[in-house]
Amino acid sequence: MKRHLLSAADLSRDDALLILDTAEELARLADRPIKKLPTLRGRTVVNLFYEDSTRTRTSFEAAAKRLSADVINFAAKGSSVSKGESLKDTALTLEAMGADAVVVRHHASGAPHRLANSGWIRGSVVNAGDGTHEHPTQALLDAFTMRRRLGSFDGRRVTIVGDILHSRVARSNVRLLHTLGAQVTLVAPPTLLPVGVATWPCAVSYDLDAELPKSDVVMMLRVQHERMNAAFFPSAREYSRRYGLDGLRFAAMPEHAIVMHPGPMNRGMEIAAEVADSPRSTIVEQVTNGVSVRMAVLYLLLSGSESAIGSTEETS
Amino acid sequence: MSSYLLRGVRPLGGEPTDLLLADGRISEIGCGLSATGAHVVDADGLIALPGLVDLHTHLREPGREDAETVETGTQAAALGGFTAVHAMANTSPVADTAGVVEQVWRLGQQYGHADVRPVGAVTVGIAGEQLAELGAMADCPAGVRVFSDDGHCVSDAVLMRRALEYVKAFDGVIAQHAQEPRLTEGAQMNEGEMSAVLGLGGWPAVAEEAIIARDCLLAAHVGSRLHVCHVSTAGSVELIRWAKSKGWDVTAEVTPHHLLLTDELVASYDPIYKVNPPLRTAADVEALRAGLADGTIDAVATDHAPHPDEAKDCEWAAAAMGMLGLQTALSVVQQVMVDTGLMSWAEVADRMSTRPARIGRVDGHGRALEVGAPANVTLIDPSASWTVEPHALASKSRNTPYRTMTLPGTVYATFLRGNATVLDGKLA
Ligand SMILES: [Zn+2]
């Protein structure tokens, strides 16, 4: 695959499976008394976060440290970034620090593409969430979690529910799950689906109740209350009534089906507490799996010239 | 004043003949002309067009002289074959008073590369609240006839109605930047398949079309002239075709970039492709070409919008909107309209000189190439090609989306009232 991980579309089926298999191997480390591997000793991984996300940043940080990499956290707040330094100048600074990989979270869609393709830095770029575009490592950890619970992807039905329009998690999951052979259905009020969604490799429905009995996985997305101020839906109560996963709807799911959520949750809005805390909810597991998957991504991108992830592709 | 004998030139791409430019006019046309003392130009294979007129140019002066000045912008214009440009009003200070438009007009005269026709703002500070002193701008030496809040839409229907009515007193025209503001809050690119994938805020076609429909109806209601800036969607072309079919006095322009580039380029997230209105789909491009060819769209206008490097060397959302256009316009039009067989050179002259001059009420420009007409003439070599090198352009800025592209057609010479502003492809 490519030198960078910017989008789930960058991953072939083989790339994706290799990452998941590698993550499985690395996950076994977690059971050993010494959790560290020397693989990335002497390599520098920079976490460049323009948005607050302790959850994602600490996950990447733990992943890099377990591979013995040096980690630099470059947060937008408390650095020159908040004084308005340009992305380019920050990138040049990171290059001067000798960053081998830059893990970037940015509020602007495409910012990781710019970092990777503008000739500002030589290291690998990992997209840790960009605007309303993509969050590929979240999709990978979701896929990892699904495979652990359900075995394989072929023919599995995954229903993703919520604010698809603004969700980078949904975009990455649709791409990746399609690549892996699952059947994805998006469920949302029409206002929260992008114009153009018809060309995505998935089905679309406005009716959650019709989809639940057919689903192997139901992934609930966070819906921000503020969206109702922009008339995406009339009220939190109505949203919850039509698209929330409550106990009754949970009971309509097949017995083997699991419930996922990328977090952070709005309990009582898109998901009821009893559902979030059920044994068929994978929400805590997803966090644990995040570290293994991110270790696999960093390992495959950085471990040597014949990167196990696949061929390198030069970008200009 | 020197005179020029253009030997073997093909007016509007027709049969070769000789053209004598003397005393600021086309003084003779015919085979085997001779003129003592005239500078002879071997124009074998070259096409003569009436000097091009741009209805939509951002010269950035006053206020953003780091991006462009009247001097560098009109140099780029001359090199692109233009003899007159309309300088948009969104400068700093805004061109909303007679003082500012007169200053811009005088700078144009001082440098002499092309006639500068200032556009006056419709509203004070292009803030969309209060009419600017349109009459004062019309009556001052700059003689403003085109008024526009370009960059912003005159979205208030009452204000737009009043502006359309008011400028009738001095034969003015309102050039509307059609963008419904509420529908384009946070908009970053054309709303459709690409915006859905790229996660960039969508800029729906309807935001442009709804304003055009409203303005056509307003113009018809009050019997005024309306000009629509940079139409970018298939639906806009249909609406303008409909308005013209009613006999209403509605004109429209299209930019070269909307005739060539599509929103698929945004997949690179390179802000060199960020522009207002945004690049649209291939179907829109096709409809725009057809609309230009059948005359629904009256003019090609560059929307030349220089920006310094740092305004583009950043993430998409932070970047400025706009692209250079003066030096590449004719080549792009040749590639997409002439070389494809959609338009003749005579039609290029109509859309890039005759009609824009008429819309802007630009005296002495856009005239037929005939004896006695002012010698505003552009000589082009349609068989040559060139590769766009941003640093080699005359503009102060380098934000061209055509960098490294090879385009057909070069401007060999430009004459402004008989004086060469460009000769042998270089500033004279
Ligand atoms: Zn405009």
C-alpha cells in the first residue's frame, strides 16, 4: 500500500487484512508481563493534534511507546499553532525534528493530504481524523472488533446509524467494510445524509426499525445536540425517538448481533444506557483494540524499507 | 506615433490580407498594402481578433498590492490579448466612491497596458446594506457603467430591485455574483458526489440558480439590464436561456476555468482549485460550453483573482478562493471551444470582445475589424502551444490551476489604439 494512511480507500483488501492480522499478533503482547517491543527504537512519532481528543491521542501514544518509538506530542493548544502558525510552517518544524511519522488530527478535511503531498515533510502521515472526511484507524479498530466477535466479514450486515453527513467515522467505515466484503446500510434522517451518498458502496435507509432485525452489527454514531439548531432535526427527543437505540429496539436485533459506538456517547440520545452497558456492546473493547490496531499501522508503515504493509508509493 | 503593417494576417480566422494600423485606427485593409515608415509584422498564419475585453478582473489595487497591482495586472492582460479590463470593486478601500474608481482608472491610463474600466460597488463597503453613490461613480471621469458587489451577492431582494432600477438613469448594469448566502454557509466545494466523499462543505447549484431566477424576474419586472457573473451550473444556463427567450435584457459570462476544470480535481485537496463559484461537474462543463456556443452565455470573463503563495499553501478550508486567468483565457477558450469545433474564431471575437464591450458600454472596444475602427487588435498564433509556468506569468501572484499544462495558442501581439502593448509575445 501507500506510504501514508490518509483514507480507508488507500487500503486494498490484502492491506487491510494484513493490518488486522498484525494487530492480532500485537494484541497478544498485552497479555505478557513486558508489553514493549523494540521494533521502532530510535524512530520518532509526532502526534500533531489540532483538535482536543485525549482518547485518540493517548491511543496513538500508547501504540507508539509499546513499539519503543520516541513520541512527541505537538498539541495545537499551548504551542505556536494557536498563535496562527501555518500548517506548512509546523510541518517544516516537524521535519527539522526528524519526524518519521506524523499522526495528525485536524479540523479541516484534507489537512493530512496536504501534509503528505506538499513536499513539506518526508515522513509517513497517519490520518487520525480530519474534519468531516475520514478516520481510517477508527474504521480499522472497528473492523478488528467485528472480526473478533463475528469471525469474518463476508456477507455480514453492518448498519451505521446517525449523523452520516458530518461523520468521518462513517466515511472510513463504509469504505473499509465494503473492501472487506461486508454489506453496509446507513440509517439517518435525510438531512444528515450527504447529497451524493447514492454513489457510495452501501445501502441507505431512513427506517431504523426495518434494518435492525437484519443486522449483525449496529454502529451508533454520536449526534451533537447543536445540529438541531441548524434544523437538521427538530429536537433531541424526536431524534432519539426515531433513531435512538433503546431497549425495545435492541430486543429486535438478532441474538448474535453486536452494538458498537466510536465514542464519546450521548447516553439517552442516540443510545440508551442499558444498551451501552450490555454484554453485546463492544464499546470498551473498541478502545482496547484501538491500541493494537494503531501499533499495527505504525509498525507496518515504519518498520524498514520493505515495509510489510506493501509496496511504497512515492508522492510528489 | 508608429504605424504597423500586419502582412498576411487572417482577420477572425478568414482569408489572409494586410492590415495597416496608423494614427490609432485601422487605416487600410487589403492585399499587397505598403506604407512607408510602417513597422512591418510578418503575420503569416496569425489570426487578428478585435482586442479582448474582460468583464471581470481583480486587480487588487488599492489594498492588496502584494497580490497584484494595476500595473502587473494590466501587463498580464495585454499579454493575454486584452485591450480593456473591468477592475472589480472588492479592493481595500472598496471601490464604492468616485474617488476610488477614479484612482484606479487613472492608474490604468498611467501604465497604458490596457484600458482599465473600474467596476463600482453596488453597496457601501460591499456590505449589502446601503446603496453606494452609483450616480457619482457613473458621472466621474472613470464613467462607471458596471456595478457589482462581486465576492458577495446582493442577496436582499429589495436592495437588488432598487439597484437594478436606479442604474437605468445612466445606462448602467448590475453584475450579480449569484450566491444565496444561507445555502452556502461553510461551503467549500460543489455539493455532490465529490463533496460527499471528501467531507467538504457542499456548495449547491441551487444557491446560484435561485438567485439567478429571482434576479431575472426582478430585471423583467422593472425593465432593467442584468448581467450574471461567472455562471457555473447547467441549471444557470437553462435559466438564462429561458430569460432570453422572454426577451428580457439579461446577459451572462462564464470563466475559462469553469469551461475546462471539474470538481474531481478537488480530490487532491490542493487549494489551487479552490474558487468561487466552485468547480462543478463534467455535465455542468458541457452545458456551459453549449451555452457559450449558442450565445446563451454572452461572454467569457476571466475572474482573474490573484492571491499570494501563503493564501494557497495551506489546508483547503483555510485557503483563499480564486485563480489567475488573464494570460491563459484565450488558450483555454481555443482548447475547449475552437479546437473542439464548437465555435469559430469569429464567435470567439464576439464572446471575448464584441459582447463584453457592449455589456460594459466600453467605447472604442469590441468593434469590427474595419477601416476607421480604433486599432484595438490582438494577433494570435493558433498553431503554437505553450506550457504554463507560474513564475513566467506577468502577474504578481502564481495561483494558476494550469501550471505545467500545455495549452494551444499564443498571443503574438496586442495593439491598443494602434500602439503595441505586446509584440512578439513580449511586453512592448
Ligand atoms: Zn464573483
